[in-house]
Amino acid sequence: MTAVEQRFREFKMPDVGEGLTEAEILKWFVAPGDTVTDGQVVCEVETAKAAVELPIPFDGVVHELRFDEGTTVDVGTPIISVDTDPGAGEAAPQAAPAAGEAVAEAPAAAPESEEKEGRQANLVGYGAAPASTKRRPRKPLPSAQRSAPTPSAAAPAPRAPAPAPAPARPEAAPELNGSGRPARPLAKPPVRKLAKDLGIDLETVTPSGADGIITREDVHAAAEAVQAARETPVAAPATAAQGRERRVPVKGVRKATAQAMVNSAFTAPHVTEFVTVDVTRTMKLVSELKQDPELAGLRVNPLLLVAKALLVAIRRNPDINATWDEGNQEIVYKDYVNLGIAAATPRGLIVPNIKDADAKTLPELASALGELVGTAREGRTSPAEMSGGTITITNVGVFGIDAGTPIINPGESAILAFGAVKLQPWVHKGEVKPRQVTTLALSFDHRLVDGELGSKVLADVAAVLERPKRLITWA
């Protein structure tokens, strides 16, 4: 490592979760010229799971912030450079390319002023990125502008193109369209494949080859034109709904949620079962628990008892608490329950989980639920709190929804949807009476949970909520 590399250190975007590949820079807390110390938070980033503050692991003076706020950066990419020895003065410019590096396509020598200006910022380890050795193909110059080969060139002298072989049988001249061009664009098979790979319609390409043949360069030029058109804002026509539409980039939590839901929906064969249950006794118990001194100051609501009912059902049917290991072709049964609670936040849906929820008392579970919901609403949920879940509850009832077909959280085997509790006519003790009724829906992965097991779990949850005394007799 050179002295310059030792002096100017780079802080790279770390993997702050489990296998995350990118993060968005939400806010910088420092600027070039600021002094930073080991452990000081320099920025806040949003991963696919949560917003996280990043501390820098060394001392120095901020030399450069590599990316603006709002930029999504791949893990492992340098995001900030720090001068760890600011008293050493200016660093030496970057060294010239070593012998043997590709220079054949280098441009003509620039004026000295331009050359200095282009070099002075390119210090070792930071600054402008070195040119890639992969160069885009250059368009051929017209024949009149091509330079003749030098005598020392090893390439053989150009030969006149061989005449095309005569066709096996007479063919009609190519059909022309209204513009005088062949109805079917003329191009060699490799060029047609290139156009297909780049998504270019050969009908739209202007040929430059002899006899109207489309060349590779023509296809590349068309692709560049299409890309430029995509990047150039287009004025909306007068008939468009100007000012009445909003476009928001899909990134961060919402992007990760979308990808996870698609993967789950098209990987795990979902089965959803429903049950409607009288929860009048449960709602009465909730009211009583709110007055219990043991639960004073804690969040007591119907979701608390739904969670406890699901934990009881898992204890009675432990095989529901498992995951499918595709790589090893194994079912992994888990002797602990990390209970996920789907939470809607300003940044999108997240699913933090309560670790070892099955081992908690009712007051401990109430405390954990309250903390989980509060942290999620404030946007302070950490990646660790959203990792390792085993089964999830989604409370759609808070939105007035009766039921749904929830998608299983990736890596889990089941998810329980808790619908709205409504006063409905219900047959109770042989008479029709108004009762508090709700609908439960359980989606499960049919690769490892068959209909019998899924039905037993859902029936047990319903039974506990119908007669909450079973929380004692079944515990």
C-alpha cells in the first residue's frame, strides 16, 4: 500500500443486514472538511429492511462524499474518503499508466492545460474512476477518411470481397416497401441476434452497409438513440393529465417487499383456509385485562390475545412452525417461535418479529408487542428485528377488512390474517343474538403443511378465541 493510499482511506457501504446488496443514502451528517472520529455516525442509509446509521471506523478529515443523498449504492462501494493525515499537504497526482496497458484507442494529446486539469484530482484510491478496458465499438469512418495501414502492420493486405455465390434457384428481387427499402430489413444472422438482444426493431434501423445491409454499428447507434430518448424528458401532450399523476421510484423497503412477495407467491404453493368465529368472550376479556394492575401501562388489545391463541395452537401442532430448505431439500422444524407482526409504515410494509414469543408470559408479550409497533412507526426497526421470523400475523381488521388471502413471509410456513370484529346476528345457546364476530384466514405452504395440519392450527386458534379460558387449560 502506497503512502497516499494509507493517508486517504475509503469507507465502503457495509452489509448492514443479512446478505443485502444495496442501500440508499438518506442523509449525510458530515461534509468535506469536517473532522470525524472513530465510531462517529456519518450518514443514515435505508436498506431493504430498515433505516440504519453508519459509524465510520477511523479518524481524519472528510475529503469527499462520493454520492448525493437519495442515491442507491451497492454494498462494497466506497461512499466517503477521509484524509487520515491532513497535515501532510497535497498528495501526488496519480501515476501514468504502466507499460503494456491499452493505448491504441487513446485520443490525440490534449493541450497541457487540459491534461493537468484532468489529472490533478485523480489521486490514488479516489477521484474519477479509471477508464474501463471494455470499450464500446466505434463507428467506422467513411472510406475516404480511413488511414492506410502502416507498412509495419502485421495484418495482411485487404482483399477484394469475394463475389456472392449464385443462388441455387432463381429468386425474385426483394419486395420493396413504400420508401423504396426492402420490405424485410437486410442483415446478417449475427446482426439480427444482436438487435434481438438489445430489443431493437430492425425496421427502425437506417442501414449504412452496401446494398442497404444493416451493420452491427447501425444496431448499436439505434440502441444508443433509444436509450437517449428514454433519458430525455418528453413533454406531455395537451390531452394528458398534467399535474394529476405522481411517479415515485420503487426502492428501499417497498422494493424489497415487492420482490419478496413475488418470490413467495410463485415459489411456495399457497393454500388459504377461513373460519368465522364468535369472539364475544375474548373482547370481554380484553376489557377486563385493561383494568388489571399486572398489565398497567401495557398495550392490551384483541391482537394480543390473537397472538397468544396462535402460540397455543403452535404448541399443540408444532409441525406448523417450520421452513422449506430448497437447497438441501429438507424441512427444518423449529423448536422456538419468532412471531412476526406485519406493520404498515410510511416507508412500506415491514415484518419485525418477537424473538422466542412462545416463552413469554402475557405481560411480557404485551410489552414486546407495544415496543415492536412503536419502533416500526418511528422507523427505528433494525434489520436484526426483521430477520429469523418463523410465523406471522397480519391484522387487516384495523382497516375494517373482514378477511384476505395473505402471502407467506419468505422463509416461513404460514401467516394468519385477523379480520375486523363486528357485531353480527349469531346463534348462541339456541337463540339468535347480537355477538362480536370475526373471520380468520390462514395461508400455509402446501409443500410442508398439508390440509389436515393447517386446518387443526386454524381450528385451535378459533377455539381459543371463542373460549379464551382455553388459554389456561391448553397451556
